[in-house]
Amino acid sequence: MYASRFTQLLVGLFALLGIAALVYLSVRLGNVGIYPTPGYTLYANFDNISGLKTGDQVQLAGVPIGKVQSISLQDNRAHVGMRINTGIKIDTDAIAAIKTSGIIGDKYVSVALGPSEGNLANGGTIRQTQSAFVLEDAIGQLINNSSSSGGGSKSSDSNSDGGQTAAGGNPFPSIGAPSNSKPGNCNCRNNQSSKKR
């Protein structure tokens, strides 16, 4: 028994709604814009962007003002292109730093304005940058510093012990060692002989 036209139309309508919902979720979760946001493009060079990717936010005072548009390698440094929203002015002394939202959260570019009165135009470059903080490198450096300081303290202790032994000799002199009595000090043997006389 074949389905009626109304049933077929209803099934097709639900299928279209499901496809539309999937497309919407893909665009929202993937930070993909169907239409380009009005604005202008700025660039910044970093030594290390560790984890930054296209589509991450650009923030000013904690407020999103744009997104990372492109990432490439230029002169052995990371060349990052940022799409800044219209109406946001970035001065020539601004500082761009890569930060992390939370301890292990997503990366984003934080922009701090400077004292300059001149603003960057489309295609301008933010000269002052701060690379991403890499937790693994910090932990490795801490371990290396602690191990080197521990080895140095042990060697200094051994050297100090050896120096004391060499300078002072035996801290407990033998019983038969000659006395270092000086004139004026009590000489017990002389006193005993004088009493017998």
C-alpha cells in the first residue's frame, strides 16, 4: 500500500529540517561564517603560537573584537592574520599576546592598546607581540634548574668538608702531642716539684 502524497510531503519536510539543523550546528561549532564579517585585517608575528588555530577569537579587554583569519610561516616565525570588526581602532603601539582561556582551554589573541594616537589601517602589522606560554617547556626548565641546583649544593658541601679537614687537621689531637703552654699559664708539673722541695 503506497503512502499518500501528504505523508510523502511531511517526510520530505522533516528531512529538510534535519539537514538545515545539521548545517547550522556545523557552522556554529566550527566557527565558520557564511558571510564575511565587515572589518579590516591586521597581522602580527609570533615566535610560538602553540595551539592557536584559524577561527579563534581576538579579544580586547576580554571582549571579542574579531577572529584569527590566517596562520602561516614567515621568516621562521608564525605570521597571524586577524580580522578585526568594523569600528574597533587598534593603535600603532598595541601589544598582541597569545593567551589561554583557563588552564587547558582554547587559545586566543589578546590585544592591549598603547599610548599612541595613530591607528593601524587595513593590512597593518602589530609590532609588539608576546608568544604563547608553553606549560611543557616551563615544567622541563623547572626540573632542569632543580637538578642543577641540587648537584651544585652537594659538590659545595663536599668541598667545604675537605677544606676543614685540610686546614684544621685532626680535630681530636693525640694524647702524646706536645703542650702549647705559654709563659704565665699554669704548669702543673713545675708546681708539684716545687712543693716536694
